[in-house]
Amino acid sequence: MDILVHSSNGNREQFELDFFFNPRNVAVLGASRKPGAVGYTILENLLDFKGQVFPINPNATEILGMRAYPSFQDLFEPVDLAIISVPREIVPIVLEDAGRAGCLGAIIVTSGFKEVGKKDLEDQLLDIAKRYSMRLIGPNCLGIYDAKSRLDTSFLSKQKQARPGPGSIAFLSQSGAFLAAIMDWAASEKIGISKGVSYGNKADVNELDLIDYLIEDDDTQVICLYIEGIENPRVFFEKASAASKKKPILIMKAGLSEEGTKAAASHTGSMAGSGLLFKSACKQAGLIMVRDYRELFNAAKALVRSGPVTGNKVAILTNGGGAGVMTTDYAMEKSFKMSNLSDSTKEKLKSFLPVFASVNNPVDITGSGNEDDYVKSLKIIQADDDVDAVLGINLVQVPGMDEKIVSVLPAEIAMSSKPYYSIMIGGNYTNKIKLKLEKKGMLVYNNIIDCIDSLHISSLYTKFREKDSWQGEKTSLKASKKAKSITSKTLKSNKISLIEPFLSEFLNDYKMPLSQSYFFSSIEDILNSNNIVFPGVAKVVSHEIIHKTDAGGVILGIKSKDDLVGAYKNIIENANKYDPSAKIMGISYQKMEKKGVELIVGGFNDKYFGPMVMFGLGGIYVEVLKDVAFAMAPITKQIAMDMIKELKSYKILTGVRGEDPVDQEKIAELLVKFSEVLYLHPEVKEMEFNPVFAYKDSVVIVDSRVLLEK
């Protein structure tokens, strides 16, 4: 077992958490003789544990047939794991005892710490743990359920909450109550789990520590999380993305809405952050978000039992035409394509199916088809080169199909290179057959939506594993000294925005595709300038005037130098009337660009997520429809292309109603460059290019703004 090392900033450099799941022995501090009490129920739930259990109670000699001990000092051997369920005020005292006795880890069930404002008391626990190189789970948690070692530290009675049997799905939860409900449901659905962990306030061990452990755990194939808040989302997503390349990580997130965020903060004392940013970061990092516990376990079951889904072409095999049509409809809705079965496949099917059967996709063997017809058809369809996965619908209510399907359906079909997802719709008789097929390793669902949603998630994970890095390269990026000087001088002058000519200098230093522009501080500047491109637009330049149009500070349609001089006079006069205290630096002039597809590229430094990039179509698409995509900066070109294609209005970029398609490569290059600038300049609070015009062979930034903060 590795030595525990705590660095000076509290982060773990090296750790091993196996003693939490497979301890040689466990001590229960707060063990009670009173049935129904927390300390009594914990001991009850540990009766099946394969290791030794030491109840600690100074007023008892025996509890539940186990010898009780007055204190840690009275034990005759070192203890791996302490479970603490004493009153809050004495938790630090017993934790100190556990550390002094050489305990490797402690699960603190007791609540009443950070979640109710007692952060100082929780910090005290962490200080004690560090002093003794001891790891903590909790406080305010149920702790651990390990289906293999039978370690069960919960204080919830087995009469009220069932425990699932062994399986390959691990479930991590900030909420103990939610973990209990999930395990109870999983047990009723005969879904096995490897480990269930309620980690509560995560004073020490957090979700990343547990993910690191589970990635190396041979008993776990899929990791599921219920999350309320993450203190450092950027670190979480960076590490979880690397872990997800090895095993799928499914996330159910509370606090995605504004009101949900408040509720999560009051429940756990943690900040949930922006739901929209969280969803975007999950997608970028390859973590799969699900809507509820049903979708969570349905998808996890698919990822455990089926082979990789390497394409989006599906074939449907059914013995009921209506169910086949409905399955087709929903598969199309989830962006799957119907396989074009070859003539050879169809001829093979025709050779034994009745003449009234359909050999097109979906293949309908009809209600007269029996189990042998079904299995023979399935093997032929799986062998077709245009098929990536098969959706099989077994309606056992019809005359030709019954329980015999269990014995004739080969187990190897479940792990074929062409995954087989079965749908069985019905009641008690159907469910009895469904359970028998699941025991053979088959992937069986009792409705169409659950089945196709799970197939969709499996295909998403396959695509993620094939992708390159989830984020752009950071080490090779270097900020421009000139650009840094521009922002530094602006901040030193107590200004929070870049204005011309410094705005253009800053962006041009990073070779941004700006529209040709000029800065004039006087009429003489205009008269002495040559090669001014007309027509164009003039705008007031002032730190104090943000809303230029409201101040009469924007004049369009300037066609000559005389027009420009007149515009200068009018803009200065209007600005002085609008805000007599404003310092007017002059005007900026920009040539009028031909109309292209209007885009918006924006970004900001978020308090929790760090630099974030936003992309969308401009105009009503961003203002009304809010059709935008986000990503954590810096991004790769592949991520930029994903952002572009994520838009609901993406087809507009490909050319509609005779319009030319725009250059998506150039848009992606702009997004990458934008993300790098945002990442390199933490002093940039917000940066926005709006609008950006996209054409068939180029993009141009028509207007821009950069806001700073110290």
C-alpha cells in the first residue's frame, strides 16, 4: 500500500484508497446497544462484512454478539477504517484518537458541519487527518457500500432499503439520501453495482479521488456520479476527461437551473455554478450527462454489456409491425440512420420467412414467426456490412413467440461486433422472460425510448474515445508582450475597456481578421490621411460612452472625406451633449463590409470555470433563440468544429435557398485564436466580436469590444 503524502497546499500527491473498500477491519465509534439508533444500525449492516468489526462504546461489553471496546486504545491490533457516528462536538476528539492509533481512514457519518455554516469545525477535522496522514470521507454522508467485500457503513435499515448485488457499475453521490434511493431501485431492478459511495461534504476525499481509484478498480466498468457542486470545475473536467478515456463516466447534475443552484448550495454548502456551462464542459470533456436515474442505469447497463457502437446505421428486427415503425421514428429522432440491407441479405431472409413478411429495414417476421426464425434472421442481419447495431423487438404475446427465446438466443450475440439491443414490451410474463435473458448477459429494455437513448449514449462515448485532446495545448502558448503592455497601461489608468486605437492594436497583434479601420483624434488627422476606403461608418471613441448609438455617436453611409469631416463634427457635438463629463478621444472609422452570415464570437473569464468561449449565429439567433455553444478555453480546431455543428441553426452555414455555404474552417480558426487570447489574458473579463461576417472563403470581424479587470 502506498504511503499517504499531503502536500503543503492540501492536495494529495500520492494516495491509495483501497482500505476504504477492502479494509481488514473496521472500528465503529458511536456503536449503540439501542435498536434503531444510528450506531446500532451501522453495526447491523456490518454483520455481513468479511473482515473484523470492533464496536467502540465505553458503556458496553457486547453489542449484536460482538465484543465491544471502551476506546481505540483498548484494541489489540491496528485498525484500517474508522466509522464515526458520535455527536458533532466530539467528532474531533474521536478522530484524534483514531489518528493516534494509526487508523488509515475514517468515514464521518455525523452531520452539522460546512452544510450548516460550521466550516471552521470541518477544517479542524481535515487538519487532524493531515497530521496523522489519514484520509476522510464525509462528514455528513452514508459512506460506502461495497458489494464484493460486503462493507456497508450506512445507517439505513435493510428492512427499508434493499442493497443491490454485485455488478460492474459504481455510483458516487454527494447526497446520501439519493444514493440510498438509487441502490434501493437498482436492487428492485436486479441491477448489480460494484460500489456505492456517499461522500457528503468532501472535506478530504472528493469525486476526483474516487474516480482515480475506480479507474484502476477491476470490479468497475462504468462510473456514475450524482453531483450537486464542484469547487474547482476546471480541474475536475481536466482530470475527469483523461479518466473518461479509460472508462465511461455518466453524470447526473442537480442545480442546473437558477433555483436549483440555490437549493444545492443550501444543501451541501457548495457552489453548483452555471448549468449551461456545466453541460458544455461535460460535452467537451467526454462526460455523459443524463436526465435521471433511470437513464443513468439504462445507459450504464448498455456500456457494460454491449460492445462498442462504431457507427450510426441501425437495423430493426421485429415480430410486430407497429412497434418496428415507432422504433424507426425515435431512432431517426436521435440521429441514427436506417441501414440499407443488401440484396443478398434480403434473399437469405426470404428463403425461410413467410411471403407476407417484410425483409426491408425494419425487418418484420410478423406474429407468426417463431424463436428460430427470429434468431436466424438476427444472425443474417448482423452479418450485413451496412449494419452497425441491431434493435430487436420481441413481442412474446403473439402466437409464434414464447419463453423458448431464452434457450435459442445465443449468449455470444450480446457481445457481437454489431451490438444487439433488445426491446420487450409487456407485463409479468414478458418481464419473467426479460430477467432470464438478462441473466444470460443480454441487453434488454421494456420500452423503445430507454433502449434507443442507451444506444445513443453508447455511440456518444465511442465517438469521444476516438477524439483527440479535450482542450487545446497550453504549454506552447505565449502572450504577446505588446498586447500585455496595452492591457497593463489601460488598467493602470483605471480604465476597464480597450478603446481605439489600442483595441485594434491589441487584436491585430494576434492577427485577428479585423475589418479595415482608422482612428482620428482630430479633423486634421482626417485631412492628412490618404487611402481611406469608402463607404464606411464612424463611431465615437470614449471610455465613458459605452452605448454609442444612444449618444448619437454612430454615423453610417459616409461616402467621402468631406462626409467624414462632417461626421466627426456631429459625433463630437452629440457626445458632448450626451455626457459633458466624458473625455472624447476622437472617432474610429471603418469601411462598410458586404453583408455575410452574421455570427457572434464571445468569451469571458468565469469565476469557477475560468476562460469560456461562446459561439453562435448573430441577430435573432442569439438574442431570441439563444442558439449558442460554449467551451472551456483554449480549444482545439476539432472542438471548434464541434461547437459550429452543435448549433440548431447549423444548416444556415452550409448554404440554404441558393445561398453560398460559408467557410467553416476559417470560423474554426477564428474560434481557436479567440480562445487562446482569452486564455493568455486573465485580465480580460469579457471579449466579444459582434457581428462577425462569414463568407464562402473568409470571415471578418465587424465590431469588437474588450473589457478588463484587475
